[in-house]
Amino acid sequence: MKRVIALGTFDGVHTGHKALIEAAKRIAERLGAEPCVFTFDVHPAGKFRAVRRIMNDAERIEALRRQDIAVIVHPFEQLMELSPYEFVDMLIGEYDMAAAVVGYNYTFGKAKAGNAGLMLELGKRLGFEVSVISPVMLEDKTVSSTYLRGLIADGEVESANKMLTEPYSICGEVVSAKRIGTGIGFPTANIAAPDGKVLPKGGVYASRAFVNGQTYSAVTNVGSNPTVNSDGEIRIETHIIGFSGDIYGKTIKIEFLRFLRGEKKFESLQELKKQIASDVENALKN
């Protein structure tokens, strides 16, 4: 069956990516073809330089699959040396591409030699349809993965989430810590900062925790927790509101909803306890 293929890296799966996917579905319906997304198994830029991503590769591919569209995941190393023409020829030969959907700033082929203009030209030459999607704007800002990484790094997760198809999140295994939170009545689930992902700036966030198939309101601290730690290591510590139970060794997901306050060193655990109680109250406000 012929395919209409939305092409891209899709880091973050934001509303700009959603526009590509919806266009692929519309064109596929018109052509009687199958709509699908084509992406690589790894973020291509990560092969050449350090990239702080919104989603790791597994998260990115699963988020695409939640968009109700078939997802083709191709090993990047098999294609990284192909010229733009060879890349398109592969899409036609291996995946029966009848139409391509790309963003206005799409690049492809070795050394990013191809762009949306070349894709249009190749479409005319080789007989496939090409749709170039214009920038998606929100509040006078162009939605892009680069812009979203900046928002997240600045702690502006609420603004970032408006542009994402699902809230920015971090998943990780709960590890043992000093249990100081338990001692003051606010136990925390601690996960290591994941490699390769952009992290929100240090501070406290209203969040949502997914544990054992259940969803809980939560408060998450990102930072070194200077009141009780002196090593400077970045930690992600979440107080899951209304939850009790042993989840050490289990993987949980934390969605960041909004920034509450910056990180601060308190003079005593009693002061810290009072502040966390206030943070919980604020996190539960709509």
C-alpha cells in the first residue's frame, strides 16, 4: 500500500509536529494511502554533538505512537551517509512513498544538504506529492524543539506544555536516599537526573506523578537540595501527595506542570518542613 510519510526527528512531539501528522492523515485519506511517520532510532544531532533533548529516544517514539499513526523507526547509521536524492529514493523504494510531509525548516541527507525546497523539486522530478507545513505559532512565538528546550531550561514548563502534545516529563527508577523527607513528614521519591535530557532550572514545581498505574498530584524539587546535601549533585525529589508505600526500585513518571519557587537553603529542618507544606498547598491550587 502506498504511504504518505511525515518526516522529522520529532523531539518533544509538539504542536508543530502535530500539524505534520494531521496533514499526513488528510492527504492519505485523499489518496487512499496509509499515513505514517518516518523517524530515526536516535536523534541524528546526537551523533555529532551533545544535545539536551526534550524526550529520550524511547519516549519520543512512544509519544509518536500515541498520535494514532503508524511509526517507521529506521536505524540512523544505515542512512547517515546517503545524499538527499539517495534518501528520497530509499523512501520510495522501501516504503512506497506517494507523498511526503515536511516542515518549512526540514533538512535531510548527508550534511543536511537537502531542505524543503529540494524536497519539492524531487517530488516533481520523481512523481510524488510534497506538502510543506508552515510554522505553527503560539502567542507570537514559532513552536520548535529548540525554543521549547529553552523554555524548559528556564523553568517555564507551563508555557512549554502549551506547545507540547503532552506535558514535559522525566521517568526514572526510584533510588534510596537519606530519607530526611520521611523524617519531617514529607517522604520523597528520588530519581537520578537522566543523561541527555534538558532539565528544568533548579527549583520547586507543581507536578503529577504516575505510580503503579495511578496518578497523583505532587511537588518536585530539581536541584542539589542545599539544606540537607553538600555534594552539589543534581537530584529530582518528588513528594507524592496522598501516597504511601515502598516504591524503591520501581520506575515512575513525573510530569512538570508549573514553577512554584526557586531552590533555597533553609536554616533548619523545621523551616524546610513549613515551606514544603506551603508548596503542597500551592501545588494543589488550580
